[in-house]
Amino acid sequence: MPTQEDIARLEAQVQSRPGDPLVAARLAVAYGKTGAFDRRDDLVRKTRSRIEACVKLGLKDSALDAARHLYDETGDLESFATLVEVLIALSDLDEAGRLLDALGARQVAPELAMKLAFLALAANRPETGRRIIEPVAQTQPETHTIYVQTLLSCGDTDTALAEARAGLERWFSRDKRVTNNAAVGKSLDTDRYCVDLHILLGVAELSAGRIGAAVDALSEAMRLAPERPEIYYNLGLALIDAGSLPAALGVIDAGLELAPRDPRLLAARGRLDAPHLQDLARRFEAARYNGVMAADGAVSKR
């Protein structure tokens, strides 16, 4: 049990070293051991912010020491998530994945479940992410998009398609019941949920080889949120797969106007500049001119 002298010494260290997250973590733990829970909780939040700042500044060892101390001493899931985030920032995906795999079946609040599932994807542990998010996905609509992402990452395209469609159906059903959106506090977050599901539906359709359906879903996402570069990227890929290279070029270039340095869009633009695709584009246009286009928009093989 820390004494008052211990607390005073740690408080002095925090004052003299305000950017050191490990000292703050030690003081937060000491507060908890002496029953000063409000002070502990407040300092834990500040410590997490200091850990994030250290990661951004490249002081990753300091961030890791503080994150480990905080989790080892408190055992709470928020501190666990902070530790995993630091490990991922350090590119130690094996250790981050090991910790996530060992998490076991624990009751997790929806917001934290989303964060942990996202971290599992970042650590290349999609099955662990699915295990974390699946128990809350059916009852908490806000978790549905990350759930569909984990399904896609697990290669379960059929379930991802079904869940994306179900999520959109629930969204539209609720929206149709409302004549005055303001009355139910419709927010940007709700709109984003709908757009995200359209994007994920498009990606799932593309994974399933249903290119026309993918283009439809992604086009609707673009109509709803034309400011989001990732839509242009995914729609561009779908149009490339459809053989609609001029249209793909237009979409990718429009995306680059929004986000000139987006690496995905730049990579897609480079792909469109590749000689073999340029040759395919010429054959595509010739086929269109000669009226030998297949029903799905691909060049007919004859």
C-alpha cells in the first residue's frame, strides 16, 4: 500500500516530468491502491493521452513501458487496448496478436468491442476480431460495420454479404418509419453507417465476383458521400474488373482531385497506366464500337 509520502513523491515527479507517461501511470496506480478512484480514473485518461503523444513523437519505448505498467497493474480492458495499440505502432504484430488471442470470452461494451476488433484486424488476427465483435453485432447496430469487415477479412464472403444486406435493410426500415428525421435525432454518424454498409456491400459483391452488383452498391455510396476517397478507389477497382477502363480512369482521377496523395488511388492510377491495361482499353472500345459487348459489360470472347 503506497504511503502519503509515496503519493507526494510521485506527484512531484509528474509535475517535474509532465511528458513522461510511465510516472503518470505509476501515480494513477498508486491512487487506485489508496482508494482515490476519481483521481485514478482522471489520471489514467490523461496517461493514455500521454502514451498516444509519445507514439506520435516516436518515443515508443516510453509509451510501451507506460502501457505495460498500466495494464499489468489495473487489468482493465481499456488499458489492454492501449497496450495493443502501442505494440501495433511498434510493428510487434505477433505480441499484439498473442495478447488478443488470449483475451478469452469476456463481457465487452460495444464501443470497446469495436476498438478491439479493429486492433485484431490491424494485428492480422481476423478470426480473433470476429470472436470479439460477433456477440454484440446482432444487438448493437453501431458495431455492424466492423463485424462485416471482420467477416470479409476472414474470407467469409457469403456471411458478409448477408450481414451487409441485413444491416442496410434495418437502416432503411427505420428510416422509412420516420417522417421527420430531426425528431429521432438522425445524425451524421447514422448517415456514415449507411454509407459504410454500402461500401462493404460493394466490396463483398466484388469478392463474390458479382461485379455489376458491386458497381451499383459503390455508386450509391458515392452518391451519398462524394467526399470520401475510399469509395472512388473501390469503385475504380470494380470498374476495372468490369472492363470499363475509361470509366474507371474517370473515377480514380476524380478521387485524386479529392485526395492527391492517397496511396490507394495512386496505386490504382498506376495500374491503369500499365501497358497491358491500355491495350485492353483499346480492345474494349473497339468491341463497344463493333457491338460485341457482353451483357455484363465485359468484352465478348468470340
